[in-house]
Amino acid sequence: MAARRFQLPGVQELGKQQEDALMLDRDGQHLIIGGPGTGKSVVALLRARRLQRDGDDYVFLVYNRLLLLASRQLFGEALRSDTWIGWFRRTFQRMTGNPTPCRGQPWDIDWPAVERLLLDFTPHSHQNLPHLIIDEGQDMPPAFYRSLVALGFENFYVVADQNQQIEPERHSSRQDIQEALAIAPERVVELRTNYRNRYPIARLAREFYTGDPASPPPALPPVPSGGVDTPILFDYRRDQYRATLGRILTLARNQPHKLIGVIAPTDQVRLDYVAGLRAGDAAAGGMVAVRTYASRADVTGLRFDEGGIMVINAQSCKGLEFDTVFLADIHGHRPGGLDTDLIRKRFYVMTARARDRLILLRARSGDSPVLGILPRDPALLARFPRPPVREL
Amino acid sequence: MVSSPDLFGAGQSSPVPPDRWLLATNQLNLCYLLAAGMVMPPAGFGDKYYRDSLDYFPGWIPLFPERVPVAVVEHSVRERPHLRPCVLELEPGGLHGPLLTLGGLGELRECQFPGEWQGDEQALLVPAPLPASWIRRILLASPEDRKTLESRAQDYANVPLGDFPLAVLKGKRFPVAPGAGWPPAGVAVPGREAALAVPRAAGAMLAMLAHLAGRGETGARLCRLAFDGELDEPAALDNPMLAALGEWLRLGHAPATDDVSQRLFWGVIDQVIHRDPALDPRDAVLAHLETASAGLDERLRGAFARLIQDLRTLAGLPDSSADELFERHPRSFPRALILFFLRERCEELLEYRHPALTEPDILAAALLFAAREGWLGLPLALRQLPGLSAAVSVRMAALAQRLGGTDLDLGPAPPRPRSLRELFAPGPRGWSKAQSEAALQLARDMKWPGIRTRVKLGKGEYRLEVGGGGLEIVMDGEVKAVVTEVDPDMFFAHLNATPIPAKPEQRARVRLTA
């Protein structure tokens, strides 16, 4: 498989808003808010590179091990990055001398207990604590930020999109972060313009925006309809399943340097796609690396710095970016039953994972509340096969 | 002492304009214009322009002799608190032709430069753009500003800051004219638009051809045509579609022709360059093909309908492999379009190899890719051929001046960079010592086969000994010579067929010019 690396943006690709965010003072508390495709993660990464170049101590915190792996492979091992939970547990123990209180599982931190312990903690005034750059900051709870302040951390650069939450009950709102870090509203930088996503993908993502004014969607210019990069809804018959997988494999062979993400609604669908893709590839000579990951599984062997196909489920896709995304069997999504708000949030997150190309796959017989949230406008979502024209 | 008047003007000579001129801007605009290879008007910066001296008279570049009014420096950093000032020192040695000047009292004059320079002017107003390669030094107010600029430039893939000397001024002061307000009151200069889209595309074409010139004779000839505007012999390029590049560069748009492929190809190039920025360039291609094919005969129309369908499928959920597509479309024009849909960036095309593709296929694709990305879109890795940036920078600006009808002459452009293929061309007695050493270095770096070692031994008897470490030849006395060399035929076969990364190429060039 061909190598795939993060490419620095060209000077013309980073807009004034992104530069305003990048040029914020080195020290202090900063919150960058932006929707999908506004380039907030790129800004966070460039910020980390600057601190590294200047010899400053920093940590780039990401949500989970998958994102940690992706960031290290794409940006290089030199990036000082960590998962937020693992890093917090070690830091808490080192600074307070106490193990981090947990509720059973090590990743399930008992935040009320943490905050109780920190009531008696006095940070050393002369200690040099690293700058914290926090990606997808909406996914950490408010108590995380409060605890960091109680531990004595002073320099924060948090990028967040309140609408990109898969587990809304464990998130921080914009206001939560502002209050915890004492950031004045006028010091929050809002990224409103699209950065790199193809406009049609960002436009489709906006269809699933649940309308929280605290985290605005990116501004998008009008896009001519019928463009080649318009996201596609591909309805396949059951007997076309293998042929559909064959097309995914053809795409992977034609563009071996691109990473294709297949995002499945359930673990069963994920396993079915992996088996089907591997069988199809083996029959054609085995040229494509088909890899998979399930939540909290071992990440060994996953590659974000090579082309190929990565099959994951919806819970694992947050923060990742693929060149092409297939949303597999979309009729299978049922987060929260029939709550379309939750379905919209999930689709908002999933669609925004695509950089160049987005294709939604649906078995033609499948019925689901998902269908009700898909836009009918072919300029936003092209349908194949094309629906018959109704005679008046 | 009072000198006697010279009634006949003897000893009086026309004032000579200074050889350095100053332009005030800010660091972020500087990064942009270095990436673009041209000092441009505000419109050239897209939506990323921060107000500086270039917006006083849009379309005109204000150049100051010796000192910049302090108001201009302050104006250049007013838009954002994070902006830092800088002053560029330009050396427009070859500049000739009509421009405007602002006299000592702020009066606007037309001037044939340099002949009509009077010596009391406070600024030149030069029609934009000018080559960024004319920047001799970047003046900065403090070591902190220098550090900031170096750091900012590293955030981007395409800012060649390292090509330009930085100078931190003593006493943290720019060469400013204190207290001077600017611009002078009541000066009205008609705004002018600079033609930048075609020069940018042309700049990327030059770069791509410089990289491809080593792959074969057609590429080498096309490169010479693009840089020097002519071929050694008129019939030297027997591909009319590619040969039309010369005419396209002269006109700035597709030349009229009865040749269908040529007309469609250069029509596509024009559409890609002048597309709506919100439009995917592939859509611009498809729209043009659909419109243009309507006027073709039925057979050609059918062929184009199949091509358009294949391209659409390729952009969506493809059902054909690259092998199948190249087999279905054997000519250079459709193959270039297939590549245009298969790959996105110029460096991806340079790395792409497929046994079915011919040299003209790749060259045609290179021109299309260049039209899509432009010089601004090229990463530093594609600009690092020695002499390429300066050669392209002057040619882009000169083309913009010509297309804009300014009659401004920027003087002779630097020579084009020579390809490795040219640099390795053997003389009448074969390779020179430098060429042989460079070939060996490159073959080693690239791990190419074809390296052989010749051991010259004196007359005598030799004993072969086979041991754990291998075979040894044991003899009395010394070896006369050990020569390691590269087989030229194998070397050229690999040179034509293999993409060469920047570092080995750089090492080979250093040896070639040693």
C-alpha cells in the first residue's frame, strides 16, 4: 500500500479565522469553536508544532487510542500526544500522590471523587506544567477541565465542536469549557468558514446539524448542483452486495495512497463488511489492506499512514479523517431508537469524517428512521439508481 | 566655495534611479507572496489579504527609494493585532517601460523608466505583478520578529522563506521617513486588474515540465519550448496538442484550431484555470466536454459520451480499474483526463507509473494538473530544482505584464533549470569525470543496478582463496587501479523511468557542478 502522510496546508488554504486562532498568545486559556471542516484540528496541530519548535513543553491530548495512533502515524512520533484519560490518571497520581478514583473500569473516572480530593490540593506556584492542547474538547466532561485548573494548569488551547458528540451525556458544552477555564466570551475564536472538506460534504453535514447556536456550522458558499463530488446514496439490491463491495475494492486499487473508511452502524455489519471485502480482495489477488477496529480493541496493526480500507463502527469514528468514507448500511443506525435528534448528531459526526468523497450505502429493502433525515435535494445527496421521474 | 555655472550642461548627467527599492508589508502577506512567486495586487491574495501598502492604489505596487513613510509601515499592520511589519528590499535591475511616479510634492507623473527618472520622486507606482525573485532582502525590526516570521513560514507547505536573506535592523528601526503622511492627498490613480490566473498556471506548467524533462525527448523539447519560447527546429515536437503550448503561452488562452484534440484539450485547460473557485475542477472539465462535444460528428460524440461516463463513474463509485480505463481510451487526451480524475496533486502525478502510459500521456496530464494547482499550489519539494523558482517567478510576472498590456519590460529572465538528462548528456569522449562521479552517486543513492567495478592488476600470478568472508585474490605488489562506474545504458534507462526524490537529485547536481 502506498504511503499517506499529513500534508501541511498551503498558505492560501488557511483562512484569516484559522490564522487568528493560530496566532493567539502562546500562554493563557484559549477556546476555538468550529464545525466540521473548519480546520480546527489542523490549527491545533500547527499550534503543537510551534510549541515543539520553540522548545516549549506541551501535550496534545486526544479522545481515544485510535485518534492517538492516527495522530502519531500521520504527524510523526515526535508529536507529544496522549489520550486524555490515560494522561489524566497518570498526571493526577503523580501530582497528588493518590490513585485516580475510578468506578470499576480504569477509563470510568469518578469525577466527583477526583474533585473532592482536589479540594485539599495546593499546586506548587513555581512548577512548570506543560501547555495543554486538547482536540475534540467537547468530548471531555466539565470536571476534567475544573480538575486541571485545580491541579495548577494554566495554559490551554482547546478546540471543540459541541455538535460532534456521540455520547452527549459525557460532554462539555461551550459554556462549560468557558466557565471551567475562565475564558471570557470575547476571547473565544469561532471558525465559521470551511477549510478543506469538499463543500458538498460539508453541506450535507449541515443537514444533520441540530441547531445549537453555541457551536456554529461553517459558512458555505452556494454550490452548483450535480457536481462530481456530491455525496451519493447508493441503494443496492441484496444480490448486488458483493458487487458493491467490489466497487469499494476497485476504488482502493485505483487510489492506493488513499485511506477509505467504512463506517458501520453495528458490530455485526462491521464484521460482515470486513469478511466480504477480504474475500473479494483475495479473489482478485490480494492487493488491498483491509483493516478493522472495534471500540476499545487493540489498535496494533492499524495504519493511518498507508492507503487501504479501514472498517470501523460509528462509535469509533469521532475525530478521524478518511479520504473517502462509505457509510455502510445506513438503515442499521438506531441510536436512541427513533430519536431523530440523536440520529442526526451521529450522521453529523460520521459524514464529517470524509475529506474528498462520501458514499452512503443502503440495502434497498431496508427501512429505518434514518431515511427520514436524509435530504431529498439531489444537489445535496445524489441517489443511485436515480429515482424514477414521477409523471404528472 | 561657489562653483561656476556650467552654461553648456557639460558634466550634468541624468539622475540615476536607485538600485534598491522598498516595499512595506506584513509578515503574513509576505508569506503569501513568496508562495505565489509574485508581488501581487490585493486581488491576488484571494480572501486572505491583510491591508498593506499594496491597497493604496490597487493594481499598482508602490516602491520607495531609500525610505518608507512611517505611515505606510503602520498601515501595513493595522488590520490585526498579531501582524508584524516587514520591509522588502527589491532590486528591479531590468525594469524598463511606462509606469507612474509620485513627485516630491505628491504630483502624479507618467514616466518611461528609467530614462525619465528625475530624482525628486518619493515613490514609483509599478503595474503589478513583479517577480518575488527580485526581493534581495527582507528587513525585520527585531530578532523576535525574525523568529516569528521563521516560525510562521514553517506552518505552510509552500512558503520558500529560506530562499531569501533576512536582515534584522540595528536599533529596531526600519528605514522610515518619519512624520511623513502617506499617500499624498488628492492623488487619484486609476485602478487596474492584473491577469494572474494564467501566469500562475503557466508557472506550474514550467515546474512540471522541468521535472519531466528528464524522462524523454518529448518532455525535454516541451520544456525548452515552455521556458525559451522556441524549439531548435520547428518540427521537433510532432505532437500538435502538446506543441500548442507555445501558442497558448503567447496568447494566454486556447489557440483556434481545427484539430479536435488540441481544441478540446486547451479548452479544458482554460476552463480549469478560470473556473468558479467553489466549483470542483473535475466539474469544469465535464461541463466543457459536454458542451464542446455537442458540436462534434456522431462518431466522436459517441466516444466522448463514453469518456464522460467513465470519468463520472471514476469520481463516484468506480466500476473500472485504471488498467481497463487506459485500455478503453488509448489516446493521450482522454488518458490525461483519466489521470486528472485518478490523482489530485502534481507530486502524485510525478510519482504515478503505469506501463500503458506513454510520455505524451503524462505530459498532457502534467499540463492539466498544473492548470488545476497553479504555482501557488505546488509544495516546496516541487520548487527545489536549482534555479527553478527564480526562472519561473520572472516568467510568470512577465507573462502577466504582457497579458495585461502594460508594455513594461522586466528584462531578461534567468535561464531555465537543466534536467538531469541534459546534465548527464555525454560529450564526444563520453562522460566527464564529474558526470561519471555524479552518475555513480545517483545510482548508489537510488540503488539502481548497473554499477560495476574494474580492478586493474599488474602482470603476475594470483591466488584465489575462498574463506568464510568470501573470495580473496592474493598477489604480490599493489593493485594498479580500482574503478567503480555505472553502465550508461542502464543508467539512462533508470533515469527515464524512475522518479528521483529531491535529496538524491540535489546530491547529483552538486557533483555535476563541482
